[in-house]
Amino acid sequence: MTSASGTSTLTQDSPRFTGKELRRKASRESHADWEPAPGRDPLKILLAQGESRVQDLLPIRYGRMSASPFAFYRGGAAIMAADLAHTPATGVRVQACGDAHISNFGGYAAPDRKLVFDLNDFDETLPAPWEWDVKRMAASAAIAARENGASKKVARRIVLAGMANYRRVMRELAEKSYLDVWYERLDVERMIEFLEEENGTDWGVSLRRDTRKASRKDSSRAQRKLTEGSAEGEPRFASRPPLLVPASELAASLGVNDIDMIWGYLEQLMGQYADTLAADRKYLFEHYEFVDMARKVVGVGSVGTRAWVLLFISRRRKDPLVLQVKEAQASVLAPYAGASKYRLQGRRVVEGQRLTQAASDLFLGWIRAKGPDGNERDFYIRQLWDGKLSIDIGSLDELGLTEYVRACGGTLALAHARTGDRVGIADYLGKNDSFDQAIADFSLSYAKQNQEDFKAFTAEIEAGRIDATPGI
């Protein structure tokens, strides 16, 4: 490809390698290896990550991570990023999710209002080796299976199912055009129909019920759940500390009493945010007027980063729009894969998500804002709830978890095919299950490592050296 200036530019899959060439860089069997690096200190990494976060929220984060080995794994993306940096890789890069554990897949409403199944967390997204996402996903499947009571043999079968589908989908996508790959997506309705054909009509009953619930998760529901009436007659966010705290309360606790000044600054920031939207979406957003703001604690790994919810009301109809504003720090992959080309970390998240997802939120954008402490921080913005469908992984039996992990594997392959050398990766994976078996070996070994890390972490909590507040 040649630019207008006549200089050569690389396409998304250049330089191109055959599977044979890639296997010389890293054999498929080599991915089975897991050996802790000398001086490995996962708790040091975890605690260092907390230094830039809201300190009074860290006990909640550590409490949530102490709930189970899988919860610890969810919060330990930085730990695994350091570990993956020492594992074999072919050198082929994709726009990696960076935290592709199986709880970061799920359903959401696409702009055409159909429910799609896809990756839905991109806080750590960055160009990086495709194998890192695969290993993060596969190990999470093994950990979840073991936590659900599965034997090592069953956990291995579940991982193999996910890897087989990753390989199958990647090989299918390698035969398709760029446009066909770009248009491809997994509709939840289509997924339910497939599961019913494979496993019987009973499979669709609970999933269809869950999709109906998901379709009701929108800004109107968020307003009903998170706000209450005010003396002025407009809804305001409720006070439910520490998980939901109105900005006015936080400002007062910091000695900031000029709430009008804060609101004026927020409106200025919203103008900057609107400029990151496409023109048609900016037009839509400008129909809404800012009303209120609150800090809202979300997730496991994200706890302690600054996360807010913003309430807007349309000027004529008075219908609500609830946006989530999440702090974006440097990706946990950056020390090992290189810094983002984007100066603003919020933009890094948004651009990575737009590249990777089959369909993205209408209101996905970013800002840089100065906090009360005078420090500037990056944020990305999206709708709080928009048809969000989350699967209760802990409730899945062997067949249910197998099908779910299979869906995750295929979805991850599609994400990688959009931004990487799908032909080279497909050729590398090949027709047999050598790669699948190697990843299964790695996953079980890393599940054992995660269990040991979890025990060390909870021992620190029990000894009083880490402050944790479980159950919040």
C-alpha cells in the first residue's frame, strides 16, 4: 500500500509469514511451557498498581479479589502481563484486548439494537502478541472450571473446546475478504438457535429469559435504579457510600463548596468529549442537558480507578441518558509490548475498542480532566448500561461452561482477525490440535500458579498486611 506522499505504509497484516516460518519463531508445542521468571513477585506488582488509585477504595478491590481464585485472577491482569512477557510468541501482533478472561465477554446492544456477543472490556487494549490474549482467556477457563468443581481432565476438555473453536473460526476467516471479516459478528439470537440445534430446545429457555432482561437494561432503568427525587424536582443520584457517592458529597468532603464552578467545568469537559464523537452522534448528544454526577465503584480489577456516572436529561422529552466515565491508565501490557501511539489513554481504549469490537457503543469517546488534586487524568466514556448481558459463570455446569468458552474462543478469533494477520495465524495453527493441546497444558499449569498466588495474597490479608473489605 502506498500513501498519497508516495511512501510505503504497512497494512494490518504486513509483514506476512507462512505458518512454517512462524513455527520456526515459536513452535506450537512451546506454548505448553510455564515457568515462573526468576524473582517473580506478583503481590509487589499488585500493590504497586494500587499506588495511583483512590486509596480509600483499595480495600474494596482487595476484598473482591479475595473472594475466590477466579476473582483474584480477574484483578490480576498486571500480574499475568508480566508473566506472559516471558512466554514464547511468533511476533505477530493484533490489537489485543489485554484482559481477555472469560468474564470480559458478554452481550450488549449494537447500534441497530440487536444483542451481540463480544469482548466488552478494553481498559488494557494495546497492539501486542495474539498469543497473550489466547493464554489469558484459556487460563481463565481452566480456573473457572476448577472453581466450579471440575476435575483437571474436565477443565482440560473445556479449554480444548475453546481453543478448537478459536482455531476453526480463524481458519474460516482466513478465507474471507477484509470486508466480510469486518461485517462479521455473533448475534446472540443466532447463538441461541445454534445451541438449541446442538443441545435441544431447553437450552434456549434461560438464555432467552436473560436476553429479555438485558434488553431492559438501558438509561431509563439506570435512572430508576441509581437516582431519587430532589427538592428541585429533577432526579439526582442517590447516596449509597462507598459504592455510589454523589459528586456534591465528595466535593464537600474535600472542602470544595462551589458546586456551580464544578458543574461549569464538567459542562466544558462534555464539550471536549462531544468533539471526539462522530458528527451524527455529537448531534444526538447535544439534545441532552447535564444534570448530575456521582462516583460509582464497578468491577473487580477496575476498583480504585476513578469511575463516575453522569446523568443527562433530554431538553424536550426529559428522557434520561446515563453515561459512565472510567479512568484510563497506561495498559498493563505497555511495559512489555511498548507504549501506545496515543498520547491520551482514554483515546487508546476507545480506538482499540472500535478496532476490535464488531459493533461499538454510540457514545464511546474520551476526555482528559484535572482533578481536585490538580493532576490531569485520562478517561473514556460510554453508556452505563445498554442491553448488557452477563453470564453467571459460577452457575454453569460442564456442558454450559464448555459452550460458553467455545463462544469466547470464536469471538476472540474474530477480534484478532480484524486487526492481525489472520492468514498467517490460521496457517500457524494448522489443521491438527497441537496448539490446542499446548495451550491446555499451559492453562492448567497457570491455574495452579494462580492458586498459589491467591493463597499468598489471602495470607497477607489474614496477617493484616493488606487491608481488605470483603463482600462489598
